[in-house]
Amino acid sequence: MPEKDTMTVHSACLPDDGLEPVRTPLTLGSHRLDGGVLITVIGEVDATNAGLLERHVRQESLPGLPAVIDCRLLTFMDSGGVRALTNLHATLTEQGTTLHLAGVHGLPARLLRMTGTWPLLNIHSSAPAAMLTILGSGQATRTADDVPHLC
């Protein structure tokens, strides 16, 4: 049975002007699978918390196995999020594996397209579609029958 971990992160940007800190809500969930890891992102990824997303994916990734980031519930992303995703893509590629994004839509999808990042990343319509691609490539050890219970 897959292991499920959930981490809620409320990050703050502390301004020098003494104003109240701005909080950006971000919830990260992890499901470790035999064939990799599924990371769920809920909320917003921006300059105040993109580093937390990057660290979480690095910590939860399994050596030599792909990571899928489910972005269905990602509501906002700025350049900090784009930088985190490109850094993660480069890191996993150097480790001989892949990063896959699933369910990217709305503003995050528009930003990835406008910055020219979209074609550089492995983007899928859903987490099950990403897992089927991974299974078809031989990167994972699970069978297609295992995919439906991932989401």
C-alpha cells in the first residue's frame, strides 16, 4: 500500500519596512510508489515558497525513479515556481530519471508557455496519464493495473 505523507507549509516574506508578513498558502502531499513518487501541490507557488517545493520534491524522490508533480490544485505560480520546476527537471535528469507534471492548467500553464518552459518539461493531462507514460517507458516497475488507485 502506498505511503501517504502530507505537509502544509505557510511561508512568509518578511519585508524590511515593518509591515505585516504576506503568507502564501501551499500544501504538499507525497505518495511513495514502487515506481516513483507522486507529489500533490495545492495552492500557490511563488518566490516565498518555491524553495520549499523544490526541497520537498528532492527529499521525497526515490533514487533512480521518476517523480510526478500533480498540479491539478495549483492555483498560482510565478517565476520562482518556474525556476523550481526547471531546477528539479535538471536535477532529476542528471540523476538519470525524469520529472513529470500532471494537470497543469490556468495561470501556471500560461506562464510555462509564455516563458518557453512548457516544451522543455514532461507535461501530461493527469497523474494517471503521466504514470502510464512512465510505465510505457520502462522507468517504473508497476503495471498499468496499478495506475487507477494513484489519484
